[in-house]
Amino acid sequence: MKMQVLRRLSTPMMARSHPWAGVVLGLAALLLLNACSKDEATAVLDPDAALVVSGPTPTPLMTPTPTSLPVTPTAQGPGQATPTPEVTAQAGTEGPVMLTTTGNVYCRSGPAVYYKALAAFQPGVTLPVLGRTPSETGYWLVETEEGIRCWIWGKYATLSGGDPAQLPVMTPPPPPPAAFIVSVSRVSTCRGEWGLTLLIENKGQLPLESIEATIMDQAKTFEYHYPLEQSHRFLWWYDCERRGGRESIPPGEEGMITVPTNGQDLRGWPLVVRVRACTENGLQGYCFERTTLLYP
């Protein structure tokens, strides 16, 4: 089958532009979502589904083919911190392992949602498979017609041809300087005030030194921001007694922020959550941005 590349995407840059560039695209994609399943207590709009904003807004470098169709985000998938996605392997045919996409999906520079997207594919695109990750992550290294090598999450693929177990386990490239995963820790309350506490896991190479976040409902009838005082530090509270903070989040560690919600209890609300974190104070240096749909 002739490959239908929706777009090739550019390399993230040192952040010096407006922090919420690309919000319109992200929200448009979110509003197309028909349903989300839940992973434990938190459901997340899948950043591996094509055209969901999961970092600095990409710039298309390739004109879509005339047969390209509008992209509808594929159902929820929480990225790397998930059970192994089941990949259907078509038995009975020897030869090279081939991957066929089953949803609109990004092909990334590494096997996780925080690597930059190099291309996006429609369902039905068939690509040769060069390697795999360990089973707990379920990403496959493929090669495009243009010779681009990139990773596709197995949730949106079927395999055919040879035995995928015989593929080499590939060493992924280093993660970006700034990268993180965001999830809901809890909805917090103290003396009638409410807040949404987010857990930030640093997956990058450098410490995260500053952060900002916005939460809103899908209809944008309300919108709340962090920080209120422009400190950009990592401050959180669970209740009137349990609270804390830190100046930065080193690589491989976690931190939290609590977004005040002005007395509104957001438990059970589907929330559009935008988080931007950077490797220098004042939202400078290398920055990474995620737009995600969460259910507290």
C-alpha cells in the first residue's frame, strides 16, 4: 500500500516564544474526542494519536498527499506508563516484519510521548519494522519511504510477516533536555478553597526549574492558572496541613503543583490541562509543553 504521510514535523526549539502557541490546534483536537477510557483513576487523551498537541507546536514540512483525510484523534492511551499494548501479529507468513497502522498515529524520534514527532500516518499505512523496545513499552522502530526511522506505539498497529520476537531490541536515543509526564495527583481542599494537584515526572536530561499550567473545561466556561504570583516554582498542598514545594525537579524525579480553582470542586470533570515546564528560571531555556485531557 502506498504510504500516506500526513505530515513531517519539525525539531523542537529553545523556547523563546509565547508559551501557549498551538492551543487552538490542541483544543480543536480535544473537542473531536468522542470518548475516553480510564487508566486507573486518570484518563488521558493519547499523545501518540496523531495531531494531539503534546509538546512545542510542530511546523509541517511536508505537504499532505492529495488523498489525505482530516485527522480524528484516536482513543485514549497514557503513553509510556501503561500496561503493554496488545499488538496483533498475523501468523503464517515468513519474511520481514511489517507494521500496518490502525489509527491516526504519530511516528516519533524515540519510544515515548515526549520525543518529537517526525511524521504522522493515517490508518492502513504499511511500513517495514527494524526493531522493538522491551515488551513493557510496546513501541516499534519503522522506516518510512523517505528513509526516516521513527517509533510507533503498538496500540495503533498490527504486525505481519516474520516473527516480531526475533527483532532486535533497540537502544532508544537520549530523551530531550526538557520532557515530562503529567497526571492528576488529587483534588485538594482547605477551608472551603479547592485546588487541582498535578504530578509532574521529569523524563528529560536536565532539571526542570520553572513551570506554568492552565486548566479549563472543554467548553471553556472556566479557566484557572498556575502560578498566581509568577514564581514558577513547584508548590503544592493537599489540605490545610499537608503542603510543600521545591525549587526544581531533577531528572528522574517527581514534583507537584496545585492549581487553585477558586472554591470549585473539579472532581469528575473532564479537564483540558496545559502544562509548560522549562530548564531555566522564568520559563526560559529548553521548554516542553503538554496538552492533555484528564479526569480528576
